[in-house]
Amino acid sequence: MVSYTIRRLLMLIPVLIGMSLLVFSIVHLIPGDPAKTILGEKASPEVLENMREELGLNDPLIVQYKNYMVGIFKGDLGTSIKTKVAISEEIRPYLAATIELTFFAMAFAILIGVNAGIIAAWKQNSWFDYIAMLIALLGVSMPVFWLGLMEQWVFAQKLNWLPSIGRDGILNPVQPITNFYLIDTLIAGDFEGLKEVLKHLILPSIALGTIPMAIIARMTRSSMLEVMNSDYIRTAKAKGVHQFFLIYKHALKNAFIPILTVVGLQTGLLLGGAVLTETIFAWPGIGKYLYDAIAVRDYPVIQSGILVIATIFVLVNLIVDLLYSAIDPRIRYR
């Protein structure tokens, strides 16, 4: 297990180098001039040229890439062209916001998706099975931006139950400590602030978690149906094992490997694919951070942000691989 983990971590290096090269190439093909974006259209050619020289944009691309990678290996993600702030410092609150949102979105997706899939498999061809799979189909097909807008219209505007934008209350803003607002409110003992943070998480979490929930439900049903027809399940039924333990202890454990794979992939995708959700709900996450950076051609932010997301994505999948052996002891790594 240890040697396998070390090998997988070492494999991160060429993967991330390849990713950085790909992102660097694509970013520099984007039309537009960062110097003109910063200084405005009316800036004189001399001033624009000085800004390009200051930003290192006049260097050959290979030199720019080399300088960028040297900084990465030193733990320096570079400096934002727009704000002149170190990206490693600037990105932290945005990354924390996205991780917090992704955690709750996946918790919603797993809780609803797994249980809906289990019941649909248990009650195969029943009305619940048909309705659950229909909802799952709608969940996969439904555009996130439309669902988010509908949630805001119904629950924020019409019913006035939940807030529609932001991470915390305007009148009682959270004082950042770790940048994870749930943890920060608990540390400060601000339970009113904790309640506000949870209320702000509900709508974007449901909007972001709907597609993973539908995928997990369909995968759970498929995997459970295969396991429920196994000989050992029929034997357990014949022995009189209670239905709950039969499903959740015996069947689900053996059906969970493909479900876990989907959960890992969806978690990685949500970390980098929450741009629409974060934009609609004015959620200050890394998706919105990268979107704003693309708008002003902030090359270092775009490159470093995507590299951070890619690293987290690979680490999430490594954790999923390692969890396989915990769920199924027959799986061994050497």
C-alpha cells in the first residue's frame, strides 16, 4: 500500500507538467492583450510596451514557461497581473469557498442518490423505481443555470425562505480565520453566523449536486441490481437476515466500488466545474475567480488556478483508489 501510494504521488509530477504545458499553450492563444486590459484602450504605445516588459510578456514563450515552472517547483504560484497580489495568498479564500460548497453538494448527492438507487433496485419495476429513475433522468438533463435561477425565484423571491446570493449575512459577516466559514463561525462561537452560513449553502449546494445525485442514483441502482441477484444474497435471504442488514451491510458493500468511482470523479469535476453555479449565486469560489481572470487575461492566475484544480482532482482519485481496498479486502496494492 505504501509503495503504491508513493508511486502514484510520483506519477503526479509528469501529469501536472503535461497539464501546465497544455494550459500555458492554450492560455497564450487566447486573443487579447493583458497590458491593454490593465491600462485601457487609450493607453499610449510606449506605456503599453513598458507594461508588457514589466509583466515579462515580451520574453519568448519558452522563457515565460520556464520562469513559471521554476516558480511552481519553489512553491510560488506567481503574482496576479491585475491585483499584484501573490496568487498563493489570493487563491486561498476562493478555494476554501469552492471546497465548502463541493462538500455540501456531494453530501446531498450521495445521501439522496445512494438511497434512491438502493430503494429503486429493491423495489425494481415498482412505481418508486420508475419515478426515481425519471427524476434521475431529469436531473442529468436539467441545465444547472436554469435550476439555480428557478431556486432563487421560488425559495428566495416568492417564499423568502432562503438567501439567494453570497456566503454569509450582510449584517453579520464572518471574520475569516481558516476561510472555511462553517469552521470559522464555530471557532468564534458565532452560532447565529453558523445558521446564516448554512442557509446560504442550501440553494447552491442543491443546484450543484443535482447532476451528481442523478448519476449516483442510476449507478447505485444498476450496481445493486447486479449484486441482489447473487447467490450469497439469496442464501442470506433464506437464512432470514433482516432486509435492512441484507441491503446496507451485505449488498451495498459489494456494490459500492463503482459507486465510489463515480463519487470520486464527480467530486473532482465539481471542484473545477462550478463556474455557472458560483456566478448565479455570487459565490466567491475558484470557478468565479478563474472566470474573472480570463476576462482580464490574467495569465498567471489562469495557469495556477487550473493547475491547483488539476492537482486536487488527481489527489481525489488517488484517495478513491486507496479506499477500494478498505471496502473490498480482496483488492490489494503492491
